[in-house]
Amino acid sequence: MVKRLPKFSALPYTERLKHLNLLSLELQCLRVDLICCYKILFGLTDLQAREFFETAPLPITRGHKYKLYEKHSSSTVQAKFYSERIVNVWNNLKDIADFSTLTSFIRTFKIVDLSEHLRHY
């Protein structure tokens, strides 16, 4: 839809996003998935965390303390399931992520560059 704005139709997608200070659709989806993961793990939804995720069994020595167990799926279809694809990104969030409240967690996205996590997603 941004392409239909005057002056933006000739610009490439990344330039339009930069001029309008917008995130790419891929980054927006990743952000929403991380927020959803937070809500599930911290009991802010009616969904049960144990139905989606398994916490990491070993003591955490690096990164944040809310690491999840990463299952290895044998099928490429299963690897695209939400509960499979978000774990690697979640576990790779830096120590700078603030898990104290949902608002603080969302504020983290202004500090952390999520584009580096797209390769895990």
C-alpha cells in the first residue's frame, strides 16, 4: 500500500520503508511472534506454555534466563510451526531484552536490532 503514495511509487521497497520509518513485513511478523511468545510464557493468555514450549533443562550460563528447549524437527513443514520457528530467535535475544513487563519487553525492540534474527526465523 505504501507504493501507492505519491513520490514513493518509483522507490524500491527498502527505500520506501526507510523514508517512512517503517519496519518490513517480515520484521513486523517477527516482532508480533516474539510478543506472542512472551504472552504465552508469562501467562498473559489463556494458552498453556507447556502446550507450545519446553523450557531449557540445563542451567543458563549465557544470555537471558528464559531459554526454551529447541526441538529438532525432521520435517520442513513442522519446522515452520510457530512453536518451532520462534524458539531459536527467542533464545538468541540478547541480555539487553527486558522481561520484567510486557511493556518493557516491547520497548526492547527499539534497542535490539531484530533484523539479525531473521536468519533464525
